[in-house]
Amino acid sequence: MGQHILKNPLIVNSIVEKAAIRSTDTVLEIGPGTGNLTVKLLQKAKKVIACEVDPRLAAELQKRVQGSPVSTKLHIIVGDVLKTELPYFDVCVANLPYQISSPFVFKLLLHRPLFRCAVLMFQREFALRLVAKPGDKLYCRLSINTQLLAKVDHLIKVGKNNFRPPPKVESSVVRIEPINPVPPINFKEWDGLTRIVFARKNRTLSASFKTQGVQTMLEKNFRIHCSIHNQAIEEDINIAEKVDTILKSVNANARRARSMDMDDFLELLHAFNSNGIHFA
């Protein structure tokens, strides 16, 4: 199934150390493989819930710990983590298939109750996108959406030869710590806004909002908003002019997403919502 098993014990030990696991913790491990990381986690945690998509590897893992003093601490879930309802956990550790990195990150960040931290292995470029800042070449929608909900740190680089078989790309380990309390923002709204402005991050915001599809969607949402709040609406409303006025009110019409920070996007979202325009 395309798994790349982490074989270097030094990297395994470093991941466990960075996760700072307590003896009272429940750890969620995604992609345990043959269990090199799992056995270390079992020595530290109260309980380890391992989610593995491959039944053969799950059976190997069960066999590996069978009869050992820590066997009662291990609970294995066989299945696709994206389709599985995540249980309660304090810490998440994962060496997951890189093609599910983005959906998994947001499944994790929207999980409740909040966990303490996650130490995750990703493709190097994906990891660098997670931590990118305004103006960086890799700064994108993934960067700003993740950083709205969590503090992200790049921990260690992991070369190809630390895996069996070696992947075609370099890897990195990051630590994700959810922001608590959660920002009082409708994430679907936020995601809708960033989806529009990062579709072409080098375009001005004015140009991004002028596309026909975007204007049609915003007008529809505006009409729904007015209907819900019993507000009168002009028959020949010009949504393009309304959007342009909002952008100018926050001096954003000539700005580009690639150089905007968190506060800029929060101000922009508030300006649109205050004028009855929503993105979800």
C-alpha cells in the first residue's frame, strides 16, 4: 500500500522525545507500520491507539507486542483514518501516507476535544508550507489556515535513507500545538475567503474578487443573508461595486494574498461579514 517504514532508531527516539508524552497520556498513532515507533510509545504512555489501514501490518503489530508487559496498553483500529471517527487522545504521533497530509491535518485541527500536541512526519515541502510566513515562496492557503488554528514548529529533517523502502522525497517532522482557546471564527467562512484569495496568490485582491464565479457566489450568499435578516435588497444590486467598496475600506484592493498576514485576513473577513457578505 505504499508504506515507507521508519527504521532509524535515533529518529524514532527523537520523535518520542519531542512529543513529551506523560504516563497518563492516551496517544493516537497513525500509520504504525511494523511498530518501531509504537513500542517506544507504549513504554511512555498509559494507552496507545494505533490506526493502521493495512490489516497485514496491524496483525504483525499485534503479534509483536503479544505477551509483553505493555500489550494491554495497545488498541488497534484497522481502517482509513480519514473515514474513521477519531477517539479521545492527548497526543498524536503519525508517519502517514503523504498523499493524505492536508485532509488529515484539518481533520486533526477540527477534532474536539482539543489535544495537547501532535508530532507528525510529512514530505519536506509540505512541512515547510505549514510553517511559511507572509512573503515566503511557499506561503499559501495551507499556511494561513493551519496557523489560524495552531502553532506549528519545524523540528527535524529526515533523509530518504531513514525509511524502508526509501521514498522519492525528503521528509520533515513538525510539532502542531492547537491554539487554546479556539479563535472565535467560523472556519468554513475563513476557508471560503482564503480559497478565493489564494487561488492566484500573486493577483491583487481586487482581481481575485472580479471573477464571474466568485461574484455569483457572493451575490447568492448576500441575498440569503438579507432574506434571513428580513433586510430589503435592491433588485439591480451591483455586487462588484459592493465588494470594491469593502476592499477599499480596509485598503486591500491592491494587496496580494502572498504578503498578507493573519491580522490582515481577519480584518478583511470582518469587513465582508459586517456588510452582509459571507463565504459559506
